[in-house]
Amino acid sequence: MQIIENAIPDGLLNVTKLYIEESNVPWYFLPNSASDKCNDYLNYSFQHTPFVAGKILIQTYYDVTNSVANMLKSKFDLNDYYVDRLRWGMTTSIGKKFVNQAHIDTEIPHKTILFYIHDSDGETFFYNSKQEVIKKVMPKTNRAILFDGSVFHASSKPVKIPKRIVLNINLIKKENKK
């Protein structure tokens, strides 16, 4: 696992915040934040996915999101990987601590980058094969985390901050391209 602070230039960070935090962004409700296996009604979140499996779904937000992804891909020296999915995730405060369902994003071998656009108290949890927490990372403005996509992870709801927004970038090695 690698963490980079001040991962992108301030100008790109500010533009990204303007785009993603504006009121026109279409956020889609997910009753189960990361898995259909969880029946807890508090496991909800919101998502905005401008790109998946080689298809641009929402051009308006794709350009700035893709710029962030490409910069982070370069910073983590992942030029032999291609972007498979760009997904913004948002969890909102429910006034108490709640950890969403642990999951992996896809069964295909991949790397994942999480990028936080603002400070929040909704940690990201990382688990070992026994489903024990091995690391917690607090969202911090302009922080990026790279990890092996086979590592189970979970978002949590912020308590003191109204929302937690993270860009999830899934990358697949070019030699494994479908």
C-alpha cells in the first residue's frame, strides 16, 4: 500500500472540487454500498460513474475525472495499466459511526487508487484474509492511496463532517486486457 499526500496540483484539485461538488452532479443511490450480500439498511451510499469498461458514461464529468486518474496513474508509476473504471463514491453522515460492507471492486486482478477531495472523518478500512482490520486511512484533502485490488476494503460514514467523497480508480494491467 502506498499513500501520496498532495497528489495532484492545486489547480486541478480546485477544478475537480468545483465539478464534483456542484449541485448538478447526478448522484445515484445505492441501497447496498458495495455488495448485494449486505442487508443492513445503513449500508447505502451514492455513486457517480463517468467511465466503466472502456465506455464514457457521462462526458461532462469524465474529462476532469480522467485527468485526475491519469495524473495519479503516472505518480504511482502505473503506466503499464489501463483505467477500467472511474467511480466517485459519496457517503453521508448519519450522526454515528457505521462501516459499510467490506468488498473488492472486481474479481479481475487489478490495482485500486482511492483519491480524497476533502478532509472527512469517514475512514477507509483495509482487511486481511481473516476479515480483520489491518489498516485505517482517514480521508484527507488531496490524498491518494494505491493498493492491490484483491485487498478487501470498506468505506465508513462520516460523523462530524456531512459527506465523504472519494474517487475510486480501478486499473488493470495492459497484458490482461479483455
